[in-house]
Amino acid sequence: MLRTPVDGTRLRILAWLSEPGTAERGLTADDIAAGLGVPRPVALTHLRLLTSLGLLRTGRCDGRLHYRRDEIRIAEVTRLFEKGW
């Protein structure tokens, strides 16, 4: 689910959201689209999937929706994969 599409876009989003500065404030769909060089609807598709999986959480800042990693959920998923799930 995270490795589709093959280009690893969702993994890149998760990695980007873990960077210092970005992790604290999060990113908007427009930020993601511009940073990845994809149309906003494509970025939103990836963000919505990651959010529905519980890997991202959302919050409003200055009236705009920001996406941040949910580190607790990511740790849970990591443990599942380490156990051979």
C-alpha cells in the first residue's frame, strides 16, 4: 500500500514530513504538490490515503489544513512489519 505507485511518492511524503522544521508545522497539500512537482489533486490523493491509514493527522493553521506524521501510528505499523505481518 505504501509502495504503490512504484515511484515511492507516499514514502517520500512521509520522509519529508519527518524533516526538522517540517515535522513541527506540517505541510499543506499545495506544499506537497509543489515540492513533488505534481498537480494538487494527485498530492491530495496521496495525503488522503496516508491519512485514512492513520499515518498522517491533520490540523488547521492560519485557516489552512496542514498534514503531519502520526509518529505513534507509524511506530505501531513498523512493529507489525517487524513481526512479519
